[in-house]
Amino acid sequence: MRIAIQGGRVIEPGHLDAIADILIEDDKIAKIIKTDEIEPAKSTAASQMPDVRTIDAAAKIVCPGFIDMHVHLREPGHEYKETIETGCRAAAWGGFSAVCAMPNTNPVNDNGQITEYILSRAVQANFARVYPVGAISKGLEGQKLCEFEKLKASGAIAVSDDGLPVMDDQLMRKALELAKNCGLLVISHCENLNLNAGGVMNAGPTADQMGLAGIPNISESAMVERDIALSELTETPIHIAHVSTAESVRAIREAKIKGVAVTAETAPHYFMLTDEAVREYGTHAKMNPPLRAAKDRAAIRAGLADGTIDVIATDHAPHAAHEKTVEFDKAANGIIGLETAVSLGLKLVEEGVISISDLIEKMSTAPARILGLENGIRIGRPADITIIDPDVAYNVDATKFQSLSRNCPFEGWQLKGKPVLTMVAGQVIYEFDFE
Ligand SMILES: [Zn+2]
């Protein structure tokens, strides 16, 4: 099977930005022909070859497949929220050719059998690729390290206790040393439980006025600083998940200047919303870490712009309606994000915070680099490709989402630009129906 993607603006940050045709043979990129390098008479050469499906990408942006480093697929154990199949389909619809699956399932992905089960379900689903993240500690209990070698041998790409911090400093140090030995990335959910004050939203005037307990910024940033210190000590890379505070951005920026191997991600809700969203969206604005103050949102945007924050991930956290339609104190943390992330990223581009090339870097090439994955629009590489239409305007309608869950604060938002095609290994797994 051959596919020709024709006439699109092909962007691989730092490598290629040109109008070009891409020819895909089987699962690989076979040819890249810049339009200015071919004679007009031959520009349709690919489409005239037999057995070639042509995709018209004129006025669209063709990028390396997007990779979401932070997704909760909920299977095994919480299939009423999401399954690997629905989550991977939602990923494809959202423009992601691959996702990292966090280990807080039931049972926890703290052993090779669960890792292998997740991978087998992902193969059956046949949508986005899944890279399982194994747990750092057995049962996410923060007591005993998992067998990283076995997790890695079964297909885990990284380790994390995401959802919970590793509170024990010595255990985290050992985790980094062990991860270094077996070549696994450590992803840290940074939260000092002794400093979070039992809060349910960001500490500040909104929490005070609503009579809700607040979580101070330091509960995140103190842990970010500890993890940077441990990364420096052990000379082991660390990736900081879902950065939400100005103090965390500052700490990561300073660490990078010192040469510490720290990378970081944030999620669209942290650059789009503030804690005032809790008034309007209620429990659909409840997550951990919480939405912060306007000064934090500004710092997150500055961190994205200057490269302190390497990655935009979603922290896609599906929950059933009954877990959100309860009192704020008791509601589950998290929102779904796979099917809105690219459009919200494009909003950041439209607002002039980052360039389109930066957005592609943060959603594709940077996650690939951090995870050690092969991606990119290059001859011989796997044909994992995302095509974006920057002009299509639409209103967010969560009832149409592929995800099983509907906990989305962006419902009804008018957005412009969206993924229109996602390809994995030369296979189209999602194509937008223009009607
Ligand atoms: Zn987390």
C-alpha cells in the first residue's frame, strides 16, 4: 500500500519547513519531495502511480505524529471511565499517534504482566500506539521499588507513581539510580503531601470566597526542587509532570541553566485557565495540581515560550459523571484532554505565545526525544504523521467525543484549527469527515 500526502506545509521543527509531497510505502516514509524541487509537470507524479492513495494536504500542516506523554487509559480496572480502545481512539481523533499510559490502574501497572496486558489490548485496539509507564513503587504505595528491569523487558518506557508523589526522598534517590542503570525515564508527580494543606483547589481569594481549602504553590515547587537536586546528585534525567506554578517554572529554568538533566511538561488547562474557572465550571475545573492564579498561568506561558517547559501533554483523566456531579470536596480530580489539546495549543499560537513550529516541537519531537522514540518526517522513519487544518472553526461538543467520559471544562468553547488526519505506521487511524 502506498499513500501520497500532497501539497501540505511539512514541518519538522529544526529540520524541515517546506511545501512538500510525502510518499509512504507500507509502514515507512519512502520519499519527501519539496515542491520547489520538482518541475510543475511532475508534481502529480505520485498520484499517477498505480495503487497510490493520494491525500490532498493543500493549506494544511503535516507534522510528525503527536505524542501525549501523560494519559490515564484506566484499563485494567476502571473500564467504566475509559478503556484502552476508547482512549486510543480518542487519542487518534485528537491527532495523537502515540500516548504514554500512566500506571494507576487496578491492578497497578507495577509488574511485567500488567505492562504486557496493556500492550496487547493496545494492539487489538489498533489506534494510537501505547507506551506503558510502569510504577516506581509497588502498588503506588511509596514503600518498595518495583522491578524496573522486568518492567522494561515487558515494554515499559518510563516509570512514575503519577497520581501520587514519591514522598520518601531516599526511595526516590534509589529509583533514579535504578532507572539510570536500566535506561528508563523517571516521570515525577511533584506534590509534597505535608504541604498541600488538605486543599481541594488552588489557595487564594477564589478558594477563600468559595469556602474551599486551598493547596499552596509550594506543595508542588518544593518537590520540584527536591527532584532537581536528586537528578543532579544521581546524574539521571528526570521529567517533571504537569507543571502548574510560577515557582516550579523558575526552579526548572535555573536547573537547566546549571545543566541538570531535567525536562518538564504542562497541560493545556494550565496555560488556558486559572482557579477562577472553578466558579464557572465547578468540578470540571478540579484537578491535581489545581488550576492556579493568573501570575502562574503567565509564568507557564513564559516557560513554554523560552523552552523551560519542553512538552505539552494532556493529563487526560477520564471520570464517570457520577464522580463529578458531587460536592466539590468529594469530586474526583482530573479532566479529559485528548480531543481538545491540539486546538488549545493552536490558540496559544494564535495569541502569539509560541510559534506553530514550537507547538509541533512540544507535542511531537520533544516527547520523542525525551522518551527515546524514533519520529520525524525523514526517509526510512515509521510513517507516524499528524495533519492539522489550521482554519477549520468549531464548537467543542463533548457528546461527540470518542472518549467514554465527558469531564471537559472546554465544552462549548469556539476553537479554530484541529487535527484532520492521524496516521500510525502508514495506516490512517483517523480522518476528519468534512461532509
Ligand atoms: Zn499527576
